[in-house]
Amino acid sequence: MKALVAVKRVVDFNVKVRVKADGSNVDIDNVKMSMNPFDEIAVEEAVRFKEAGQLSEVIVLSIGVKQSEETLRTSLAMGADRAIHIETNQEIETLAVAKLIQKIVEKENPDLIFLGKQAIDNDANQVGQMLAALINAPQGTFASKVELSDGEVEITREIDGGLETVALKLPAVITTDLRLNEPRYVKLPNIMQAKKKPLEKIAIEDLGVDIEPRIEILSYAEPQPRTGGVKVESVQELVDKLKNEAKVI
């Protein structure tokens, strides 16, 4: 059995993101980049299954610019066996990402496909669900616990009302939530060993996927700064401010 884990290079979660002066995009020049935190959890979970002898191979996949190799090498240092990089400088929308991953799934035939539940740059939370539909596989989203047994995987997932447990036949798509695990600290010897692990490059044109954008972004803007609160003397004054100043009622 083997697992495929999709990872994304994003602005580090500790960085305060700023919009460019012309509003054309987010300014990422000279900004620290790292692996999407939810994807890091996905890699950790797959590696733990391999260390427990339940998986024979862990493959990591990334779609993006050349620097995404660094993200893949980090995954390899965590314990993944090999990496696949679909290199492109173009911004890829979520449906196209799912279709590209579908092509790799068809090539590798993994038993488990792990993804972070969402990327912290666009917070779309769509790729896992779209991928499951494209490959006609069961899905377990927002996983906070994953248990693997013969021919199926049992997932405890976080929902609004608490926790839900589902059993899925393999192959299955799993999107990982924050409380699933705590990713390991990558040590220097592992980083050096990761440089020797195979990293395959695939041209996006060779996969035959239409990646033309369907959405046009007109502009980016930062949220308005929050103002201080005020105290009111009565309910009537509160209602008046909500109606005439905030205009929310």
C-alpha cells in the first residue's frame, strides 16, 4: 500500500501579509515561505503509517514554482520516499489543481490520498472534495483521527456538532485537520539525506489539463482597521447606533 500527499508552498503563517500598493496582488517579495501547515500534518500522518508498517511508500506532490522543490525536500526530510513536482509559474485555480492531482493519482494508483483541509493563502477548502469527485473515491474531510485496517480506513472528523466517525473503502481521499497530529522537527541529517531522494519533474503541458483561469480577480484590499468600541447608556441608544451608524439593522 502507498500514499500520495499533496503539499503547497505558501507564505509562512507567522508573516503578516500585505497587499501591493496598486492592489494587483499580495506582496510576497522577500517574504518567508514554507509548507502549508495543514499539508505538513498530512505528510506527518502518512509517514507515521509507513513507520508503523501499514504503508510501503509515501509520495509527495507539489504544483507550483521552482522554489516548491524546497517544500518537497522538507517533506522528504520528514520521511517521504520520493517527490513529484509539476512546475508552473502560473496561478492555478482549485479545480485545475484537483485535475492535475487526478492525473498523478491515475499514474501512481495510491491507496490513500492525503491533503491538508485547506491552504492558508486562499482558504478555499475545495481541492480534496473536488479530487474525490473526479476520481470517484470516498472522502473523509477535517480528519482529527485516522485508523487504517484491511481494505478500509476509519476517520474521526470534526463537525459543527462535535465528532463524526466514518469508515471508507480504499482508495480514499483524506483532508487533515489541525488536531490530527503534531508534525516532527526535521533534523539536519534527515535534510541531508533528503537531497539524495528522487524528485521527478513533470511539465504541466504533458498532463493535458486545461489550467486557464475561470475567475478574474479585480483587485486586492486589506480589511479596514478596527476601531475602538464605545459604551452606551441604554438599549435604545444601542439600537440607534446599530441602525444609523453601523447600519446593520
